Amino acid sequence: MVNQNLSDKIINLRRMSAEYYQKAAWNQLLALDNYRENNFVAAERFAQLSFEDQMNAMECAELADAEFCQHLDLEFAQ
């Protein structure tokens, strides 16, 4: 049961990471569209949101990696 809970946690963290990356890509597209329209304030804001989403995605991926290492340690201990 513990292994299933860890697996579920890893899957959820990977899913959150993917969702953040999708948001980052969307915000980057919005930044580019606003830049093309010379709306530089909005372009900068969307670029900043994209950056923040990328950082959140990386954090979730790193947490998933750490959970996976913990999962492996438990497997080896058994």
C-alpha cells in the first residue's frame, strides 16, 4: 500500500509539472503575440508568468525525482 501511495504521489507530481510546462508555453505564446502588437507591458507580464510556470514545473519534477529515489530506497530495503 505504501508503494502505491508513493507511485500515486510521483504520478501526481509529474502531472503537475506537465501542466505547469503547458501553462508556460501558453504564456510564452501570449507574450510573443503581445510583443508583435507592440504591447510591451503585457508581453513582459506574460513572459514573467511563463518564467514562473517553468520554475514551478521544474520544482515539481525535482520533487517527483526525489520521491522516486525514496521509492527505490524502499524497494531495496524490502
